[in-house]
Amino acid sequence: MHVTAKADYALRAVVELVLHDGEIVTRERLASEQQIPTKFLESILAQLTRGGILVAKRGVNGGYHLGRPAADISVADVIRAVDGPLAGVRGERPEDVFYPDSSSHLREVWVAARASLRAVLEMTSMQDVARKSLPEEVVTLLGQPGVWARR
């Protein structure tokens, strides 16, 4: 899985907003606290707002807050809001990719890989991340032999 800088920054900004528990937080403060370039964060926050993850408040006391409870926002929701589908093959969704008969089972591999990603990213809420309390299934995966080894 490739996590883009945009998705990483979006997730960090949302975690920061979870920690501010309903308080309206400025873009500049989010950028400063999470060490994210302000101009880049501006477009990310706009995408998160369009995706319903955040609500923007204009004006002197403006800023951002969560658009719904943190427990109802998954890591997958945030990634999809800024990057689109979780898994793609040459820019297409895995189920839309077709191969010659000899390699036709690659399609099933890609769909299964997406299912695996979904299993972790959809069950993990932004509240879980902010509270440092990951779902038991994720913790179990982290304890499997070799999971932290580079390959």
C-alpha cells in the first residue's frame, strides 16, 4: 500500500481536530501542530470539507471542526476523501481490470488485497487513532511474526 503525503497529512489534521474535541481550529494552528505545509493543507482541508469529514467556519473566528463524531470517521473515509478509492490498478478499480486468460487470477488477487486494506482501514476510527486505542483485530495483526520486518 502506498500512502500519499496528502493522505498522511489529512489523517494527521483530522487526528488533531479529534484531540481538540469540537473546538474550531484554524488552518494555521493545524499546520503548526502537525508540521504540515500550510498551502498544501489548505487544499486538503477543502477536500475533507467537501467529503463531509470536516465543517469549515468562515470569518475572524473561523476554522475547522469535525463534520461528524470521530468514532464515525474511519481512516478509510479520510483517505477516500483526499485520494479516492483505496486500491487501484493502473488507475482503475480492481474489479474493472481484465487480463488475458493466463493472468486472469491477478484480478482476484487485487480484489482480495483491497478487501484486506478495507478490513483494517474501515474498522479503525479516527477516535481510535487519537486515543491510541486501536481495534483488537488491528492489534492482533501487529503482533504477528514478521509484520514489522522490512521486505
